[in-house]
Amino acid sequence: AQSVTQLDSHVSVSEGTPVLLRCNYSSSYSPSLFWYVQHPNKGLQLLLKYTSAATLVKGINGFEAEFKKSETSFHLTKPSAHMSDAAEYFCVVSENNQGGKLIFGQGTELSVKP
Amino acid sequence: DAGVIQSPRHEVTEMGQEVTLRCKPISGHNSLFWYRQTMMRGLELLIYFNNNVPIDDSGMPEDRFSAKMPNASFSTLKIQPSEPRDSAVYFCASSPIQGMNTEAFFGQGTRLTVV
């Protein structure tokens, strides 16, 4: 069975400092992994995705994530936080034999202080 | 394309009433998902369809919930009778199947309040 664990329910950073949101996954097959962002009272937007190509994936708004199979991790990073990055972030796993079924982590709320 | 379209955006109903949520997926997408989001349980997959056929409904909480996809461009999620604990934001998402390595595209959600 596939699952995803986001290690922090809440992360707080100062504007201009690095962001690290942690995610570990469990999958029986070769997974696809995604990060989505949800701003308050909004829908979910794709930040980036890993689909067995390059292990370092670049997304929108300066975010990137690295797939590490040995650690079963897919942590999301950004070198310098901006106030507009404050939102809820979801790590998502999809097993490639499940027809696109997506399993979401519990989410990490990112706060950015001025 | 206008993206995934959900209606209504907000719904307030009394306990015991029937509620129907609607979704129009992105044209050409073969998979459709219904999710529920609450503070307590986060995002839960309720049911998903491939080519209009329900594949996995194990997330549907109980018999009061039902979902249909009569054609490739429309799906409904019905709750009958509704209860206060059904209050949540319900998201519909669609995805193209090819390669199965593709993301899902989400609608704006329907905020349901059952009083």
C-alpha cells in the first residue's frame, strides 16, 4: 500500500530565509510524486512533479524537490521565502499501476514572517 | 480550457436534506476524483473514476454518499440524508490517463455546511 508522511504540520520561516518541507513516502511500485500548494480558501495548484526522470525537480515560484529513493524522501525546498509563499503544502504519491490514484499527505502549513 | 468546474461554490443546507455537488472535468481527461477536506482528517479520496467507471469507492464514508459519472463531461456527488458531520470542502479533480504519470487538476471546491 502506498502512503505519504509529511513530517511537520507547521513550519515558520522569516522572509528571505530558506524553506524546507519534509516528506517521506511508502510505495510498493515505482511512484510518481507531487507537491501541491493550497492558498487560503483556494483550490490546489501543482508546484512540481517527479515521474522517474531527473531526481531533482524544479517547479514554479522557485521551489524544487529532490527524490531520494534510498531515503524514500521527497523534500520540498526554496532558497528564499517570500510572504506570498504562506500557504498549505501537500506531498502526494501516485503508484503507476493505480490509474492515477493520488494519495495526499496531511499537509504542512507554511508561515512566513516579515 | 476553463479547468475543472464545480458547482455550487457554497452550499448551506439543513440536516436531513439531500445535497448534490456537481463537477465538469477538463475535456479529454479520463480520470475523475472526488476528495473531501476537513480540518480533522485533511484531504481524503472518496471515489475515483476511469473512463466514467468507478474504480475505487473505498473512501466513501457510508451509504448516504453516492457518486455517478453518466458521461465523460459530468459527475455528481450526492449525500442523502445530509448530516452536520458532512460539513467540509469537497473537491473534484480530473487527470489524463496517458502514462499514468500525470497530475490531477483541481476545481475550486464546494464548501458544504450542514446545519
